[in-house]
Amino acid sequence: MKLDTTPRIADPDALFAQLVEAHRDLDAAASRRLDARLVLLLANHIGDAEVLREAIALAREAGG
């Protein structure tokens, strides 16, 4: 399976708002833990190591 980067989120602004709300009132450490838990939950949902490796590489490139 190849990483699908086609936009598929029906309402990306609403998703962003949910993510922001999830971080409300968290200190920096708690916010990072939330992000880490979310990443692990979604990685488990994907379940394909090749796709995850590709996503990690793409995220590193984009974040530099």
C-alpha cells in the first residue's frame, strides 16, 4: 500500500478546531503527550509499516 495524500477530510477547518480544543488548558508536556497518543492510535489504525515509514519521511521533509 502506498501513502494516500489526497485530501479526504470533508471539513478540515472543523478538524483543526477539534485538535485545538483538545489542547486547550494543557501545559506543553501534556500537549506533547496528547499528540504522541494520537499519533500512536492513528498509526495502529493504519497498521501498515511501509505506509507509516513513508508518512514519517514525508512529515520530516515538510517540517524542516
